[in-house]
Amino acid sequence: MTTSNPLFSYESHVDPRPVRAHTLVVTMGSFVDAGHIQRLVNDQVTDRLENHRLGHFDADTLVDYRGNRPPIVFAHDHFTRYEAPELTLVQATDAKGTPFLLLTGPEPDFRWEEMAAAIERIIDDHEVRLTVMVQGVPMPTPHTRPVHVTQWASRPELIPDNRPMFGTIAMSAAFPAMLAVRLGEAGHDVIGLSAGIPQYLAPGDYPDGAIAAIHALGSVSELALPTAGLELVSGAVRAEIDKQVEQSEEAREMVAELEANYDRFTARHPLLPAADAADLPTADEIAAEAEKFLRSLDEPPEE
């Protein structure tokens, strides 16, 4: 039986009563998502797995539109394609047939405590046992080294082999961090995964970071999310980055310095093993994916 939830509404065609899921994955925005890791992970769920929308939060109540104005298009003589912000709950089934929930959307501007309580009710109603939060953070690391995923949790027993990179740091709160505190206080298990993205690549898509985040998600939750499409794109992206770096002496020096710093740090604090060569796409696969991407750039925009 589901409880009353004033900020959240199930879709009219959905009967939420039989919905059960062991894991809730949260990719809600915060002050940063380097490499667009959250969107890339969302795309793997919504584009490549069986899924349907369960419900949504009241964005009009939670989001400051003037502080983060939604996009709209002016086409010749009229406005069109207004994209209203959405905070949605999706039910998906992973590659092994395991159901899970995905909560995604922009960070709420208002009523944090009420929304945290609403999410806790969803967790209780659907018997969720683990909440996993995923994001990308900019780090002084080179793109030529494996992406490290920093883990944190509501209790240390959830990440027994974790090797913390940081001490105690005071910072401004983001909603996902506050949500983790409230869920932990209520006795719910929470794990956070922060993929470290090279700071010079943080503004754009970084598929290698999303792959690392998905692998880490699988390790802590046993969910099987696909990465094949990301691996193809990541090969093309790495090749383009290498090309750009090679053309600039300043960029080469920067990357070399980051590599040296990374290697010194990992010599003292081992992080992640390098990717298995068998997991990397072939040259033909990279070329095909790159050609597909370039063709998409030539397609005329939708009217």
C-alpha cells in the first residue's frame, strides 16, 4: 500500500502497489556534474533497458525557473519546443532482469526537507533497500589514466574496501548530500559514487567517466547496466582528445604534469586497475561510431 505524498504523483495509468525494487539510483542534479555523467547514465537506462515512468514531482513547486531558466526555441516567427523541468521516477529492468528505480531531474530549489521526506516515503512504499547516488566531479587528473570513482556511504560497512582520498571538508550543501544525511538518519542505506573527471574536460560529455560510474554501480548494487554504446563513443572521444592535445605544446605539458602527479599519488594510494583490453572497442568500431556521430551533425534541425 502506498502512502499519501503531496509533492509526488504517480502517472494516471500506473498502479504503484505491486512495484518493488531493491535499489534506487539517484541522478538528481546538484552544483556540479562534470562530464555530464548523470545524463549519460540516464541515457543508458532509458535508451537501452526496458523502462517506464512511474511518476513525477511537482516541479512548479520545487524549482526556481528564474534562477535556472528552462530552454525554449524561437523559430522564425514563433516560440516552440519549451522544455519544462522534470523530476521523474522511472522503473527499469537491468540486463539480468532485476527491477530498479531511477530518480532523476534538476536539483530542487525549494522545500528540501519535504522532498527528502517524500523520497523516503517512496523508498518505504517500494521496499527499497539501497539508494545509490551517482555524479561526476572535476578532478586534477589526466584523460590518459583510468577514471577513479570516489565512494561514500551512510555507514562504513557498506563500502568495506574503500580507501578515502579526502579528510574532513566543510562545504555548501547540495540536495543529494542533504538527502543522504536524512535517509541515513532514518536508517536507510545510501552509497554515493563520484566519478573523477579531468577538470579540463568537465564541461562536455565524458563517456569514460560514465563507464566507470556504471561499473562502480554494478559493484555496489549488482545491477547490470549496459556500457557497449558508451565504450564505442569513448574510443572516438579519446582519439579526438589525443589529437587536440598533440596539436598544443601547452596542452601536452599540462597532461604530462597531471600524469606525473597521478602516478605519484597512485603509487602511494592504489586506486583502480586499468581497463581490460578486451573491453575496449576495435578501431573499426570506433571509426563506425565516429562516422555515425559526424553524420548526425549534418542533419537539419527539427522544425
